[in-house]
Amino acid sequence: MHVLYIVGQSTGGLPHYTAELANAVSEHADVTVMKPAETTADDLFDEEVTLIDAFDHLGVSMPQLYKLDVNPLDFARGFLSYRNVKRLRGVDVDIVHDTTDLFPQVKLFLKLYGIDDRHALVVTRHEVSSKRLSLSRPPVMVEDAIDYVIPDLNVARVVVHTENQRRAMIGRGTPPEAIDVIPHGAYSVFGDHSDVDAPTERNCLLFFGNVVTPKGIDTLVEAIPLVKREVPDVTLLIAGEGNIPERSRAIIGAHEENFEVHDYFVPNDRVKEFFARAEVVTLPYRFQDGTKGHSGALATAFSFGKPVVASTAGEFESLVGETESGLVVPPEDPERLADAIVRVLTDDEARQRMAANSLRMAERLSWDSVAERYLAVYESVLAGRAVHRPVSRT
């Protein structure tokens, strides 16, 4: 079997997801990845994976969208470079798999060049909106509007990460038999708990990833002075590119000894450093329209065996709360968030138990098991058991 993965984004965590999956599947099949010339995961692909640098950088990331820092010419150049998917017409592959949410530029050119008719097409959806056009996230609304006018593709199978996402896809009109639920794997490309050579820092919290409004950084920053009343030496590491709100910056300035801010995209070789230092990983996300299947920060926290304090947004209640790998509290509630953080930091026995459960989640979500489930989907598609109907991205 020959599987070709398409990467529709050069920044963020989606290229990392593709690298993990491609590496694991390459143990059982021939794997090619068609990607932008430069991505955040370029140094993570195994030698067994054939890489085709086919696309240009879009010149846009989620932090840039929230800052309205987008160069139209760079975006247009990157968008149009996805015409290169036409090269698939001359490639002998069994499965074409977009692992990165089927962004509009991928959808447009796959349809324009008939790739969805020539090849069995699989799409992985990491986020599923309940509405075709949602006003809850304006930067995403623009993307949704572009997607709306592009004809739907003939998709053999849609993969989502949770049952909630599956129900949302069915509500959008996707036939149930065309949907498979495969959980997000626990990232291993950054290392894991077994190869950490630096000690954990006492009372150190970590917020990791793009700093954008939906991730609730303002709620977390507001909680830190409350935590400080019980744990005076608490430190919050903020590691990621984005825009910290002005009010949050004022709080950070008033409590400088309790914050350490790294406002840049963290290189792959430094991810381990931040997770090694942290005693607890924080995920204070807001509620959003639609369902989010997982979080790259959570996937990495599991790999490093870190206790987690998260909101109940998305799937955190089942992934964190029900697995007892941490505590969950309502979003946008700094008092409840502070209480949960204090409980984890001050209860050594509970924290150790949560850390052990976090490691169990990493074992459960290993990429070997994820790859096996994807291979079963591919085999099912090739055997003709998939339902081929137009499936929209949103």
C-alpha cells in the first residue's frame, strides 16, 4: 500500500501530527508526504518517509490572524501554490490523505484537478464546526466563507478524534458509515518522560502553544495572583507565539516574579525543555462553537507524564477529568481555576497519581495504535466498503 499525505499548513501543530502519523504508518506501508517547502515539522520525519516540497508558505498562522498581521501577496502566493496537487495525477498511490483539516486551498485544487475522483480520498478533521459560518471566531469565519463557495469533494472517509465530533459531522449531513473515530496520538517526536535530563521546578506551571483568545490565557493570568496567596513562589511559563491582552500584561508586570514569558514559536528541540521544567500543564480554553478533538499541548503533556489543569471546554472533561490525569474547571472562571491549581500543587500524593495516569494516557494513545487504526480505514476504503459522497469541511 502506498499512502500520500497532504499538509495544508506550514505552521502550528498540524505538520507535527502528520509527521507522527507518517512515521508510524511507514512501518507498514510506503509513505509519501506532499508539503510546503518549510514546515514546523521538517526535522521530525523519519528517513523512510518520502518528502515532496510542493507548496509555498501561506504567510499566515493563527496568531497572525488574531493580530491581523497578514501579507496579502504572501497569502495569495501560498494559496495558489497548491495548484501543485495536480502532480498527483501522475503519481501511483492508493490513498490520498489530507491530515490537516482540508483547508480551502487544498479543497479547491483537489476538486479543480479531479484528484477526489482519481484517488481514494481520506480527510482528518481536528475541529468540527456546528455551523457553516460561525461568528464566534472571526479569523476562522473568513476561511469558512471561502470554503463555502468551493464545491464539496468526493471523500471516501472522514476521520475525527471524538464521539462528539462524530455526532457533529452527522448533524452536518455526513453519513455515519463514512466517519471513523480515531483518537489523537500522544506526541512522541519531542521526547518523553524517560529522556528528560533536567529536574522539574517546584510550583512551575506551563501554558504552551499559540497564544490566541480561545485558549484563555487571560483567565490563567488573572488566576495567578490568586494562586500566589497560597503558593507564593508559583511561576507561570508562557511559551508560544501570540498576543497577550493588555490587561493580562498589566497583571504580569505587577507580579513579574511569578511569570516567565517566551513570546515566540518554540523550536522542536526546545519543547522538551519547557515540559521538563513544568510541574503542571495548564489548558484554560474557552468554550467555542463546534468541537475540538484534542490539543497538541495535552498530547505532549501526556508524553511527559504531567498533571493537567484544564477547562471543561472541548473534550478536556473526558480526556483529563475522567481519566484522572488532572482537574477540570469551568472556562473563564479565574477563581475556580486558581483553586484547582493550588490543589494540584499542594497535594503531592494526588499530583503523583495524576502524573501516573497521564503516562497511562500516553500509552493508550501511542502512535503505533493510532497507525493500526488508520491502516484499517485505508484497507476498508480500498476494499470498496467506504461510502463516497460529497463531504464539506465545515
